[in-house]
Amino acid sequence: MSDPTPLLAHARQALRHSPVEIESAANPRLRHLRELLESGRERRRSGQTVLEGWHLLESWLAGGQPVLQLVLPRRTFQQLGQGGEPSSPASRREHGRSPSANPWQRVSPQRQPGAPIPSGNVASMNGNPEMVAQAAQASWLVLDDWLFDQLDIMPSPSPLLAVVETPRPALPASAPDHDLVILDRIQDPGNVGTILRTAAAAGIRTVLTTAGTAACWAPKVLRAGMGGHFVLEIHENIPLEQLKAQVGALPLAGTVLQDGQSLYASDLRQPLAWVFGNEGEGIDPELQARLGCRLTIPQDPGVESLNVAASAAVCLFEQRRQRLASAS
Amino acid sequence: MSDPTPLLAHARQALRHSPVEIESAANPRLRHLRELLESGRERRRSGQTVLEGWHLLESWLAGGQPVLQLVLPRRTFQQLGQGGEPSSPASRREHGRSPSANPWQRVSPQRQPGAPIPSGNVASMNGNPEMVAQAAQASWLVLDDWLFDQLDIMPSPSPLLAVVETPRPALPASAPDHDLVILDRIQDPGNVGTILRTAAAAGIRTVLTTAGTAACWAPKVLRAGMGGHFVLEIHENIPLEQLKAQVGALPLAGTVLQDGQSLYASDLRQPLAWVFGNEGEGIDPELQARLGCRLTIPQDPGVESLNVAASAAVCLFEQRRQRLASAS
């Protein structure tokens, strides 16, 4: 993982809006942030989600997407200034529940918007001017360290948060001619995130989920996805009828416990619609009845089965192996 | 998953000792149980661990291992009697911190130890007489439902706990001539458990871990392992010198981010010592320098890497595929 400091230090100097400093746990922006972290309902209502840590933000910025809010502890914000100087006096402090009535509130004039990106070898830092510009266009929230440390987030070597609009791509009008991955009621956020990461690494571009699958853009799933989300087109909660339309003529492929053909004896080179099913129950019976490729992964006798994310890794990379072998 | 009721109902009738009924949160046996669930230090001190849920217990019993304590909520215990009758009056009730001084304590004479297993078609139930006998030889704790429900355990369709002695096999005197899996500072319990499950399914029999790897017999790891633990010989916290002795002449195999040979272009049929490394840092540099097979999994460009458990699944099943192909 790269060091976030150079890119963010450039972004800090190019900020389009003054950072907002938050010193009270009752601050409404902070409350909204906590709700986004903790509540799936709030994420759905607002259409926003939260990326935790520099790695996810870097991957997001690399995709050229805008950031709504960048949230930093004060210690990080200060470090981004030259040599740990105190944070910019041009920032606005917000303390309480009702900032406009708060005598401590201090709104200063905007810093020069669109100030040029400071000189220095931008190419040598992780990222590029476009990423700096995206980060600088976000609204920055600087939280007192103790407030930041109270947030329910994963420990990370470079802790920060980014609020972004949850991507909601429109369903294509017709079935694609490339592989699909369908997540059928996979409940564990870690499994969903790991499969998204694996699918991205295997070259998959489109993922569909059925109702009952963990929400793909929840912070836990994003964490496990490690940026895989950002190279995928993800369509969530697709009803069965729409799913059939999206699959079109692609053969459905999935693993079954009995009467399947060995994964290794199956020709997987053509585009497939992979289905991975619920941790306990496997693939929905109606989808299972439609499987064109009923596969089993040859396992040691006496061992029950693989975790669904491990099974997905074995399947998707076996397909990749077969294609690489036939291309060479 | 099978229904636990028939096997446990037979075991209940064949109990060697009266069940102990616990009605107080201060009961010392319950305190010990909670410590085993929550504290790695207590698990190490006592040499015991806890299996959660019927699936793990069934796999454990199938291995023929003794169970120290079986812990059930009262509702389950009653259900094991005929048609939900109240629990046996022959049980001993334990309420408080100091049961012998508790006026509510009521210790009744032992039920007939070694009573014959009730008639009925034992073969038709899941399990066999040996499994029934092992379950019946355990000390049974019956917790008031509210006490059981307060325990920090995963929701499960058949909730119960089994306290068992943690297996600590002796290190073999010399290096084996079969595959090894080495977990090098893998920190996430879910990853460790998933790799153990995958390794067992791939036919691996021996796993070694270095210091810094999550404790394999912690409840979270057991949960993710889904019984894979019980067909593996697991040696934990092995110092580097001992590790080298255990590996002996086996080639060390692991994935690297750069300068590796494609997994698919490598001959993996001979016995290997697979090393899977820390989530963030990968394989320890000293081990990495000794890799005989420096492998890369060909991935889509622009996607960082696979989760370590997904990577282990791809590697171990590619080895399995190559062996199956060369055997057929």
C-alpha cells in the first residue's frame, strides 16, 4: 500500500472549500457519518456509503469518481500541513448540535478555491493530478482525535473515511456476452466482499445479487472487497424474473453436492453465468434446476464442503486457467 | 446437516453422570465456560476449548474423541426427553457462586451409570453407538434458557456447546513425505479457519503455524473451519528453526507479487510445503528467500491481489487438479 501523505498534502493545499472542524459528539454531520457507518437503512435512504482507510479511497480515486466528504482525525490533518503545523486557521469550527447558534462557531472566508496544485514531483507520488483534484473537491471534515477514535471503524495504518455516493448502475437492456457472477442469498459480509475481490481479480465485470445477500456497499463488505467493488458493475436485489432476463442464453454454472460433473472435466471457456449460493442452503432450488453446468469440486472424502468464497475462487480461477491454456 | 435430536436423546438416556442444572450467572462452572469462550489465555491455561453448535460436535464425535462437557439450554435438554417432558428430577441444580453453601442446591444420587443405550434403530440415526457413548460420558450442564442465551456464541440452528481438550499433537521427529501447509502470521480468525477447512478438503493432513497466526482452536476459527480441524494435525507457534526441520527437503511453495512463475505453468505434483503469509505483509522475508516454488496466480491487471484464503484455495486445488489429471 502506498503512503497517502503526498497526495493528500497536495489535495489539502488545493482545497476548494475550507475544512470543517468538528469538536462535539453532537455535531449533526458527525451524527450522519455515524449513521452511515452503522445503519444499512441510512445508507439506502441517503444513497451514500463510507470507505474506510486509505487503500479503499486510493482505489476509488483511481477510478476517477468524486468524493463527497473526506473525514480525517486532526492529527492526520495537521501532519498533512508542513511539518505538523497546527491546522489551517481558515477552517470552520463546528461544535454542537446547532452550529449556527453556537458562540464558538467561527466561519472564515474560503481559502483560495482552485489554488494551483503545489509544485513538486506529482508523478513521483502515489496517484496523479486528477486524483489530487478529486480529493480536493471533497468537503473535508476534521474531527478532534478523540471523536475520530470513537467511530466504529477498523484499525488501519492510515485511518480516514470517505463518504461517497453508492454506485447504482442501470441494468443493461439485454443479456451480456461476458461472464456474470450471481450471489444468491450469501449472508456473510466477509464472504460477499471476498467473492467480489476474487471476481474482480479473475476478470469478472458484472455481479448480480438476489434479495437476502448482504448489502455489497456496507463498510464490512467494502473492507473485504479491497477495492474489487470499483472495477465491477454491481446490481443488487435483482428479482428472479429480471435475473433470468440478465442471464439470457448464458449457461448457468454452479456447484452441487451430488451428481455434478468434475469442475476439472468441464469445459468452462465459454462465457458463463456463475451462481454462488447461501452458506447453509446452497443455490436456490429454482436456480439449481436451471443449471447448465452442474459442477463438483473434487474433494477429499469425508470433508463436507468448501466455504462459498473458497469455492468461488476455485471455480473462477479454473475458468481463467482453461482460457489462458487455450489462448497459449 | 443432520438432526442432533436422535443421537443426543439416546445419549441422554445413557448418561453416566447426572446432568448439572445451572440457574445462576455466578455459577463457577458457567464462569469457566464464559472464560473459555472469551479468553485465549484461559484456553491456553486450561488446555481446553469450546465447540459451538451441533455440526462441530458431530464432526468431533465422528473422530472418536472424548467430550469433557456438553452444555445445553434447558429447552433443548427437555426436548431430548420424551415429547418435551420436564428435565430429569435426578439432575443436580447449581445456583450460586458457592454451590455447596447454597440452600437451593440439591444433589441427587447418580442415575444408573452405564445404563444400556435405549433400544431403537441406532443405525438409522445420524451417528453410531460409539458417538452416543462418547456424548453420554461427557459431563452435561443444563443452563436456564436465559443464561444460555446470554453467552457470546453464534446463532445456530441447533445451539449447544461442547468443551473439549485442545489437541496438541507432538511434532514428528522428522520431516514428512507429504504436503504441509504453513500459516505465517495470518491474523484474521476467519481466514485461518477458512484455510484449515480448504486444506482439509484438498487432502492436506498437516498444518504448522508461526507465532502471530490467530490461535487455531479459538471458537471463531473453529466456526470457520467447519470441522476441518478434526482431520488435520495442527502444530501451532512453531519457531523458525523447528519449522525448517519439519519442512526438511520439501520444496517451499508460496505466492509472490513479483517475479513468480505462473501457478498454472508450474509442476505441483510432488509433495510441497505451502506457505501462506500475513494479510498485509505476505510471507516472512526469511521464508520468502527459501521459496523453491515462487508462484504467481495470473490475475486481471489493475486488481491488487487475492485474499489469502482465496489464494490458498486456488493453489491447493490447482495442485489437486494436477495430481488428479496425472493419475487418470
